[in-house]
Amino acid sequence: MKNYNPIRIYRIFHLLLTFFLLIKKRKSLFFIKPVKADGLSLYISSLGASFIKLAQILATRSDFFSPKYLNELKKVHDSLPPMSESELNLVYDGSKFAKFNPYPIACASIGQVHEAFLDDGTKVAVKLRKYAIKEQVKADIKIISFFNILFRPLFSHYTKHSVEAVISEFSATILQEVSMRQELVNLEKFSKIYAGQNIKFPRPYKELSDDDMLVMSYEDGFRFDDKNAIKAHNIDIKKVINDLVLFYVEQMLIKGYFHADPHPGNVLIDKNSQIILLDFGMVKFVPNDTRLAIIALLKAANEQDYIKYITACKRLGISAYETPNTLLAEFVERIFEIFSNESLSSTTMQELANEVMQSTHKFPFKLPQEAIYILRVSAIIEGLGTAYIENFNGVKDILPILVKNIPRAVGVKDTLVETFVDEISALPEHIHAIKDTFYKASFGELEVELSKLQLSYFKKILDEQIGAIIFGLVLIFASFFALLLNDDNKILASVLFVLGVIRVLYRR
């Protein structure tokens, strides 16, 4: 029951209340103030794996948090002390390898990695799931979900959906991360899909792995942020960053299956300047409609066509259906002016962008689940670039690479002849679709399909209207009930009746 310790539950409540107060721009609730910014990262780390992962997701939300708190969220590292000797013995019995190093070479919140040797002398990496971490994560999800239900009525419609998207995505992802068997499946699938890329992946030993342990080939390399090693081996870091960006173009825009956690500890570089990708616990799939909306957004961004950019944002579900395009276009134009200004340092760019994002907290923004990790990956890659290239930023350095690959992402062939053949072969299908449309129209069977964004807007309006009517009817019934209880309640009953009628008739 230590996961449900009252003191720990209160600390979780205080952390979630802090997020609520910061999102709502409030200073306190019932005299309880948020955790101070300078102590936030340590506070989160003390609560363990679940809250480290949650903080990493929230660190992408510059529309939610001030720069001071956002910087603290970005400081939260996926690193905790290793298991004790007694816990290690409960997780691993030492019988599968000729030699096993009990001291981990890497330790994160959910698992830790050890060196080991097979009977034939082959060196392998053994990733062990930490003792009782699965039970702790499940308990944390229950606690977070409970407090979210308490806070939910206090959020606006779109903020509520954004917060719930974060919690939903976090819950689904972390449950997958605590399963070494799921990571094995992810690694095998990833290695197969991207076999032709100039990226190395560990080779899994399926017969030695289970849900508590993943055994892989040992890959030698140095961390992406190890500047001394990169300098000593004369690594062309610009080429490496370009390779990483191109690989993520392939993942997110073309294949739609991507590694969602490329932090410096998971991206190694070998002596031959080849990238080695590790840790496949957080692998995500981008739905095709989302992928196409991202492509449209990138194309509009490159052309600086702000109206098309806003339309793409709405297709992605980031901005609300009813948000005025002119208002959003002004906001987007300000952001592009900042990141297109080559005279600004990357730090100044980020500070100015944060100021603009803070001005949008009243906009009806929301963030779909699949967009959360795309933002996180983009932020991490930009961070890696900033570490080596002065004034590196996504608009100036990454966007041209993305745009160059848009034809491949939408299936355009390399030559004009191949494209022409593709279009000709698809012509009968297009003609049949046009005939089918005219046929349905002539018989009054043509259907109009609303977008998810429009349906979300209509649901919001209906919820607000129905809620107002129900509340008004409750007041009216309460007025009759007050009279039934006592005739002396005429004044109270009259007030309740009038308020109820006003609420029903004037629902704005």
C-alpha cells in the first residue's frame, strides 16, 4: 500500500494542483499555493517515474506555463537511482548469462541497463524493468485520473480536452513502457520498417527476453551531447544532425511510425559518424489524416501563407473550429517573424516566442493525443541542434529539409514519367467515384460528412445549452419543492422560479 501512502497522495495532489493553477493563471486555491518554480524539478523527481514522464510531456506546452516553470519542467531528467541489491536479486536470478555486471551502465526511471556476456563470449546489453514499477505506475494512473475528475469542472471546454489528451496519452504510453515484451515488439518492427536507413539499431535476443528483461546486442558509441568525444573523433556534427532530421522526416511524414523519445541518452554516435538509436519503449503511430495535415502545415509554413497554415492547424485539431482566422493569422505571423529573424540569438528567439505564446492562453486551443509527442520530438531535435549550431532553430534550419521531402511524403514519384503512369492508372477509379457521386446526388442519397473539429464544436455548444437548461429546470423544480415543504417559503420559491426561467431563456 506504499503507493497509496497519504503523504505521497497529498504531494501528488499538490503537484497536480500546481499544474491546474498555472494553466488557469491563478495564484492559489483555498490558500494552497503552487510549488515554487525553482523546486519543481526536484519535487517531480521525488514522486518517481510516472511524474517524470508526465512532466516531460507537459514541457512541450508553452501555452500552459510561463518560461520560468517551463524551464524547470525541461530540467526533469528520466534518471533515478538504481535498484538496491535485494531488489535486483528479486528481478534477475543471474542464470541466463556466463557473466553479468550487477552495476548498471545506465539507469532511468522505469528500467536500468547492465552489461552481460553470453556463453560464447558475446557482449550484450540487458535492460531490466525496475522492481514493482508496474504496480506503482498503475497506482499513479488511478490517482492522477481521480484528481483529474475533481479538477475537470474547473477547466474550460478546450483546456479540459487538452489536459485529458495529455493524461490519456501519458497513461497509454507509460503502461507500454513498463513492458519489456512490448519494447521487444517495437524494436523488431522498427528494425524491419527502417532496415534501409543509415541508422543502427540494437539486435534483440528474443529467446532470452521476457516481460521483465530485454536482451540486446551491445552497441558502442558516445552520447549525442558528448562534445569532447565528438571533437576527439572529428565527427561532422552538422551531417549527423542532418541525418537525424532526415530520419525523422522518414518516420513522421512518410512511414508514420516514429521513435518518440530521442533524448541525448537514447541517441549515440559511433566512431564512423553513424547514429545508433536506443530505447524503443516509446514508439508512436501517426494516423494518415494527421500525417497529411502536418504536411499541409509545413508547406504553408514554408510559403508563409498564414491562412493555409491556420486551416492546417484546424485540420490537426490544434485550434478550435470557431476561432477567427484573422486573429490566429496575426499570432502565426508574429511567431514566423521571430524565427525568421537571423539577427536574433536562439535564446532571444525562444524568449520572444514564449511571450507570444503566453498571450494565447485565452485562445480556444487544444492538442490532440497524436500531436503531443510530435511536438516533444521536435523540441528535442531542436535542442540537440542548438547545442552545436549557433542560432539553430526549426524554421530556419529544419523546415527547408522537411519541405524538400514533401513530394515523397505525399507519394510523388522521382520522375515525371512515373508520376504520369501512376495518375493514368488511377484514372478509372476517379471516374467511377465521380459517377457514383452524381448517381447518389440524383436520388437524394448524397451524404455530407462533418469533420471531427466541427463535431467537437457542435458538441461543445450542445453541452453548454443542455447544461444551462438542466440547471434552469432544477431551479424551477426546487421552487415547487420549497412550496411543498412549507407555504412560508413563497419568497424563496419565487426567487428560485424566476432564476430558473431566466437560466432557461437566456443561455448565453
